[in-house]
Amino acid sequence: MRQPHYIWGIAMVATAGALWSLIGIVIKYLDEMETWQLLFWRSAGMIPILALVVLWRGGRLLRGIGPAGVVGALGLIAAFGGGIAAIQSLPLANAVFLFSAAPLLTALIGRVVLGERVRPATWAAIALAALGIWRMIDGADLGQGALAGQIAALGSALGFAVFTVALRWGKGGEMLPTVILGGIFAMLAAAFILTLRGAPILAPVPDMALAALMGAVLLALGMALYTTGSRVIPAGELALLSQLEVILAPVWAWLIFAETPAPATLEGGAMILAAILLNALTGARARMAQPT
């Protein structure tokens, strides 16, 4: 029989995925805000909530974060900024399916940088995901900024992969301080680029407030729930649960904005999801087969 703390862990991770699945809807709603404005104010809302969570857990905010944490935080600039740009220029289903390639990119980078062994099943999953990405890009209408959106989505997945590998490199158990530093870096990068372009940091007050609320509730609260729940859930099950965001986001887009994914998006997305599930299930099975 499963222990109560395991059930609570499942509930926390599932709630985090549901919260994250709504981020794309809010970004679509704030379509008049520039990418870097949105990144600035979303990060401004995220940082205080995560800081409070870290302090409540008895942790330290940024002390001792180390080189690995800095690299991970820099990766989050691409993850956060690329994610917003992709959602603003692509159908939501297209963007989130490409985001879901991050775990497989993590395996590749981990192999090159850390020398981590890649299982044969993971190589097969990477090949299948690559085919899915090619199908989505090949079948996309490359007008209206779609190509730039595809590149931004893959850049976001790559940035999150760098963040994940950096955490493994640093051997740190707590990821929230690195996310806080990533939010600070994102605000600085956004302010620099907006200033360089002569664009204002300020936006209409309701838009800034909603962007900050998105960062505080959907992103920060989701991250706190995910990291707490992940401590009592096996990695294989965690990888499966994390796909709830990818499944729900296109549903919300269809219900709210009547976005219907193109056939190439559905075909490529199905291949990417199949690759993620293949990797997660075979990984869980391999861990169960290991002697204790």
C-alpha cells in the first residue's frame, strides 16, 4: 500500500503540472506585452515567492550557490525568454511539444559534459524525438514568425537542459536558489535588452500586475510544489507526471482560444511524447531491476 506522503507527493507534482499548463494561456492573453517586458515582470513576481519558500524551509537564498548554480541560472534566461517568445509566435500545442524535448536534450548534454551513461533506450527515444521535431518544423507554415518561434522553443528546451545538467554537476539537492538567481539574471537581461532597443520596461499596470501574478502563482508556486513532491516520488514516475503540463496546455488553448493544432503538430508532438514515455518507462524498469 502506498504511503500517505507518496499520495501527497503525487498531488503536489500533478498540481504543479496543472499550474504550469496555464502559463501559456496567460502569455497568449498578454499578447501586447513585448517578450522582454513580460519576462521582466514575470520574474519580478516569481523571485519573492521562491525566496520566501527557501527561507521557510530553512535554506539560504544565494550563498554557496557555486559555479554550477551560476551556469544553471544562465541557462534559465534562455529557458524563460525562449519559452515566452515561442508561445507568443506559435500555436500553444506546437510550443509545448517542443519544450518537452528538454529531458532528452538533458541526456545528451549530460553525456558530453558529465560523462553520464546514456541507455540504449534513451538513444532510441532521442532519435524518435528528433523525428518528431523534424515533422513539426517540416510541416509548419514558416511565415508569420513561425520559424523564429520554433527556434525559440528549442532554445528554451536547451536552456532548461543546461539548467538541469548544471544541477547534477553541482550535486545540489535544492534547486530553488538557482531558480531565484535565474530570475534575477532574467530581469537584468530583459532590462538591458529593452534599454538597448529604446523600449520601455513599464507596460500598462494591469498587464504588469497579471505578469507578476503569473510568476508568483503559476510559476513560483508550481516550482515549490514540484520540488517538494519530487522528494518522495521515484524519478521514472516523476518524468511521467511532468508531462501533464504538455497534455493540458493544448486543451486550454483549444477551449479558450479555439486553437486547433495542425496535423503536423499533432503527429510530431505524439512522437515526442512517445519518446519521453519510452525513456521514462524503460528507466523506471531498469531501476527496479537493479539489486538493492
